[in-house]
Amino acid sequence: MSHADAAAMRPRRFLPTGPLKGRIRVPGDKSISHRSIMLGALAVGETRVTGLLEGEDVLATAAAMRAMGASVERVGNSESGGEWVVNGVGVGALLQPEAPLDMGNSGTSTRLLMGLIASHPITATFIGDASLSKRPMGRVITPLSQMGASFEASEGGRLPLILKGTSPAVPITYRLPVASAQVKSAVLLAGLNTPGRTTVIEPVPTRDHSERMLKGFGAQLEVEVEPDGTRIITVTGEAELRPQVIDVPGDPSSAAFFIVAALLVPGSEVLIENVGLNPTRAGLVSVLRQMGGDITEVNPREVGGEPVADLLVKHSVLKGIDVDPEIAPAMIDEFPVLFVAASLAEGKTTTSGLDELRVKESDRLAVMAAALTAAGARIEEREDGLVIEGTGGEALPGTEAAIATHLDHRIAMSMAVAGLVSRGGVEVDDTRPIATSFPVFESMLAGLVA
Ligand code: S3P
């Protein structure tokens, strides 16, 4: 990081706190927000979105869709977030962007848009921040090349890269070599403007927001589930999408920080409203319950085609467990904060099968191991997971020096939670990345502590 960047960093010490009390409503789901703008931009006519996450990642998607001809505008303010109107151009009608598409910190924007553009006769340059420029794009370059797109990527298949799309693209059947909703979605989105049937075979189920929303927009999409759980997902192009009215449910990955904080801070009782509980995302809640966490689902309902409930979370004495690696895709973004919960639990927590955490916004195994160790937790880092010996509820000592968050919002928020349950506080080197997914995190926390 250059001196200029270092000067702009926003460090903060998160201090020990009394009980968290009250009710909050976390912002809209990031995955669903990205997809609502992308599909809205491909449907001819007006798509209206309420509860959209107005985080930097989603705004990067909005800017890219504008650069390719769609109109994406904020028109008002609803209680749970902005109200947005997207006027789409139609599948196959995206325009050539005049400038490089700046994806900021957002892997989801990058990989899904690479899919969308791959089957359009468009050339686009993708750029991003230092974190995104280290992340592997080969996982989408491989299938999209099979469909006929070509790429000039930086070393190791990374950003900056130039993508030359093609039309008509070639439909493929692609078996996912990694459990990744982003790769699945990239291929399905490319399939929208590809004549014929494009199929993704998914041996391990990942979040299914793309499938749900594609059906909602009227795409011809079939999902077959084999006896061993393998999912075979086929989209038929060239699709015609119909504009929709979408209400984005609250993001379970944002709720996660407050769920864990309320479980760990003695005397806490927090109601988190409108949390998306799609089974492909709800892994953390079930793991925390296995650890003894008191989490009650209140008023279960459906919002925007997704299961949702309010979660009542009360302080609990947690016990360490062996986390089943099969649940990893359903809580892939929640491991950093689970590691914090495990650091305060009674006994040992073992996690495994988490190689994918090494290629997120940061290497989340190495970075969390270093950060929690600095805060006084007992952590063993293995190749594919962490083993954590918890304190049995006793506060962590806390950190002297600032912990390095490596431009990773979820590291910053997880270590903020660790600070709440420390004796001396936890110093985070930079809180700016929190704005990528949860711009109101700090004010919401302040509201619960007051
Ligand atoms: C996402 C999928 C996940 C997740 C990311 C959002 C999505 O990534 O980590 O935050 O919206 O499809 P992978 O699919 O690469 O695991």
C-alpha cells in the first residue's frame, strides 16, 4: 500500500461493551442486490427494487450496467433502503462500454458481469482495487472461453483483464470444479444470450439466488436434482426477460456480525428483522445453534421469493464443535465471524474444507488466524481450516497494535466484534472497506450499545 493510501486509512479501536439491546434491520442482501440490477438491466421496461443494498460493491454493478446502456436510478427512500428503478435494454442489446469497468473490491460484480458480457459482441476492460486484482478469474475464464469469448488477463488470470465477447456464443455443459455460485452464475448469465441450452452441473449446492431470480424474470430455467444431491441447471437462450418488482431481503451475511455479537456479549438480547434465510445461506445459524446459541426465528415469511424471518438472539454460553465441511458453501462468508465465536466458546472448534477462504477479499484463514492470535485467542492454522481453543466465555486480552484487514470488509467487522468481547479493545487498521457491504455497520452497532 502506498503512503497516500496509508494516510487515507481509517483506523478504529473497538472497545469492550455492556449488553447489546434493541432491534435492528440489516441492509439488503448483497448477492440479491447485484442480481436484481443485472437482470433488471436485461429486461425491457421498468424493474423496481426496494431494499437494495447501497454498498460500494452493488454501486459498482450499477455503474457498469449504466456504462452498457441501462438506466439505473435511485428514486426514493424506503425504510429498509433506497428504492431503485432499472430500465433495461434487453438480452443481447448491451452496449460497448467506453471506459474500463471499475469493479472496486467486488468479485461478484466482476465474475457475473464477465458472464453477461461474454455472449455479447462487446470488448470490456475490467479493473479493480489491490484486493480484487489478486483474486483468481481463471475459474470463469475457462468456461466462458469454451463458449467463445476471449481474454487477455494479467498474470495468473487476474485483473486488469480485457474480455472480448462473442455473438452468437456456443452453449456448453459445464461441471463446476469448485463450489462457486459466482462461476455458476457467470455461465448461466452467458447462457441467456446464447442460442440453445447452457447447462451447469453443480456437485455441491451453492447459493441459488440466480436460479430463483432468473425464473422470476421469466427465463426458461430447469433444475434437476440427482439422488446424490448434484444439481443440473439448464437455461435456454436466447431469453426474453420481463421486468419485475423486487423486494430485497436483509443480508444474512451482514446479520451474522450482530448475531455473534449478541451471543457473545453477556446480557444481550437483540431482534434482527427481515433476515434472509435461504437454506443455501443459513449455515451459520445452524452451526451456532449446534454450539448452544439461543437464536429464535420469529414471523417466518417470504420476501422477494426468498424465505425470511426475524431473529431473536440472546447471550448464550457456546460450546466448541467440529464444523461439518459440507455446510461450508451455505456459510462461506461467515467463517471469519464464526472464528470469533469459537474463540470465546468452551473447548475446541475444528473447521476444515475451507480452501476457498484463501481466495476471498483476503486469505481469510491466514488473516483471521493472525488477527485473532494478536488479540490473544488460541488458534492453529491448517491448510484448509482453523482449529480454535476457546476461552470458555472469558474476554480476549485484545490487541496493542492495529490488526491488518487487507482491504477485507468481513475481517474488519469480525475483529470489531472481537473488540466488544475483549478486555483492552481491538484496533482495526482500516474500517473503510466496511462500506463495500455494510455502510451502516458502525452506526447500527452504536445504536445497540447505547
Ligand atoms: C457470491 C458467492 C460467493 C460469496 C460472495 C458472493 C455470489 O462466492 O463468497 O460473497 O453473490 O454469488 P463464490 O461463489 O466464489 O464462493
